[in-house]
Amino acid sequence: MSATANPATPAPPRRASFGLRVLIGIGAGLVLGLTAGAIGPAADGSPNAIAQLLALVGSSFVQLLKVLVPPLIFAAIVASIARLRTLNNAARLAGQTLLWFALTALLAVLTGIALGLALEPGVHAGVSAASATAPKSVGTWLDFTRSLVPANFLGLSASSKLTEGAVSTGLEFNVLQIVVMAIALGFAALRSGEAGERLLDGVGQVLVVLRRLLGWLVQLAPYGSAGLIGNAVVKYGWDTLGSIAQFALAVYLGLGIVLFVIYPLLLKAHGLSPLRFFAKAWPAIELAFVTRSSVAALPVAEAITTQRLGVPEAYAAFAVPVGATTKMDGCAAIYPAVAAIFIAQFYGLTLDPAQYLLIVLVSVLGSAATAGVTGALVMLTLTLTTLGLPLEGAGLLLAIDPILDMGRTAVNVAGQILIPVIVARREGLLDRAAYDADATGELAIG
């Protein structure tokens, strides 16, 4: 009896990696944004159909992320505190994490100061002093201290504004308050016996469901990226860079030095390959660039840190969410340093050594002040008030802030992934086989 050979089953087509899909989305967004810009507004002055579609897709994607991320952060930190019990050196890990947050912030702010002094962006500014207006919201140390005290269990705040005769009310969440509440609840549960154990088990199960839901949403990131980058091209363009091009150059040069020089040197100093790091971390960095939100990129950053870079989940589940709220080398170190020097030079003011030291101290100690506010305006105004510089100078920079914020957030997220890797390596917890392996398969975000 002869056996008939079954025809070989064709292998399913290989799906492009997450990072490549996001990159394709960015490219498509650029093309659509340029096309929308070339078409121009509709006859009635409203944005054309392509521009409206880009704005809708981009804003909807970020809004959905904002809905899911607060409970994710809360559940992740509470659950991570329970997991930290399994590590013998949990307190040391937390201390080392905060120490390296501060050390890398110091390197970043020194880079910003050096570039501000070398390039003198305020001397070469082509912007008119008439555009200098004080921002509506100003960051102060008192506000930062108050933000540490939760206003309610969910860290929610409501604001109303009058637009074209209609009152609209919106809800925002303070990430730092969520972190404070989660840490407090987690440690309280550890000391509450059996009831606390049941609570921690329940939070762990909720976290599994939230990760699954968020995983589905993150798969839409290529489309969200196209909408966000396309809308940025339509709304801001690149012409606005011309008036203060020297300032934008100094900021992006500083971001590039931190991302592609300082971070790789730190990795090399710990015997780790920078190429491996960036090959695996790049999808989170891309997502941070287009969304302009460390919190939005959090699920991808955490998945990369544990699955691709070999950081133990028990530690990464604590370090990455905390980093997403307090580790801001782009927004809280490079940018305020260059901006403060720009404003001083623009107004013909001379900063003394003590004021440069204040820039360093504010940047290293005040990173968490940006946690509850989108963008770096709160950190900039905090720096200006501490130095006694004119707050009106911040108004000179607002026109190009969204363009700068993309690069700042990308550096923020890269640093938030880098520090857990370095600390895990120093403490002997890093899985070198996972770190050195090629990145294969899809990230398990859900």
C-alpha cells in the first residue's frame, strides 16, 4: 500500500514588525499631511477633508489611550509592589532607580546648558519681542508640592472653558497623584493580612484584563501615528521654525547628544550593546515621538523592557510606570536649560554661576513637576520663576512647542527604558541572553 504524500502547507505570510508598521504609519502621515497642506483649506475656510480625517484619527487614538492608561498605571504599580516582595533587594532597587534617574537628568541638563552657551540661540533670534506673552498657567514649587497630595482617589480634575459662547467641561488626570495613591494602597495591602492578599490578587487579575484591552488598542498605533504626524504637519508646518531656528537646533542637538551619545556610552560602560538596545526600544521611541506622551507609550515601553531587554517583570512593572511620570530628560532637563538661557540672552540678561546651579537643581529635583501636565510648559515656567527671568519669554517659544515636544518625549521614553536596564545589569538581575538575542515575534502587550 503506497502512501500519498500530502502537499506541504504553505507558511502564512510573515507580518511586519510593530516598529516597522509604526514607521510606515509615520511615512503615510507625512505624505497625507503634505498633501492636505498643498490642497489648503476649504472654500469656507475650514480644514479640508484630509486634514479633518488626520485630526480625527490622531486625536481619537490618543484619547482612547488616555482613557485606559490611568487605571493601567494604578493597577501596575499596586501589583508591582506585591511582586517586589519576591526580590530580596527591593528597597535597594528602588533607591538605585531614583539615583540613576537623577544622574542621567544631571548629564542631560549639563548638555543643555553647554549648548545654550555655545550656540547663543537668544542672541540670534529672529522673533519679535511683541510676541512675548506670559503663559496662562505657571509652574511653582508650591503647586508641585500640592500636586503630590491626591485631590481624590482617581487623581481627576475638571476644568471648564468658554468657547464661542458655549461652556465645555473636560476631565484630566494627574498621573503623579495616581502614583502616590497606588504606592500607598500597595504598601497598605501588604500590611493588611489576608484581606490585603485578596486585594492584591484581584488587582493582578484586573491588570491582566487591562493589558489585553490596551494590547488591542496599541495595534492601532500605525493608524494613530499617521493621523498624529499628518495633523502636526498640517497644523504647525515647518515654516514656524524659521523665526527661532537657532533655539530649535540647540534643543534637537541636545536631544540627539543625550539619545545617541550619552545613553550609548552608559550602556557600553555596563557591557551592553547600544545597537541591541535601540533595535528593541525603537518602537516605543517612535510611538512617543508621534503621540507626544510618555504615558501613551507606557505599555509598549514596559513590554519591550521585560520581553526584549531581559529586565525582570517584578522590577520593570514598578520602574517603568514610575519612570513614565518622573523620568523626563527631554522635557525637564535639556529643554528648560536651553530655554532659560535663550530667554536670558534675548532680554540681554546675564546669568551668574549661582543661577546656572539653580537650573541644574531645578532640573534634577523637579522632573516630577511635569507629571500632571501635558508638555514641558510647567517645567519651563518653574525654572523661569526660580531664576527670576521674565515669564513673558515663554510666549516666544510656544509657536514651535509641539514640534519640539515630539523629540523631547522620544528622549523621555528612551531614558525610561534605559534606567531599568542599567539598574538590573548592576544588580545582577538582567537576562543577558534575552538582551543579546535578536528581536523576533510580536510583542505581547495584551
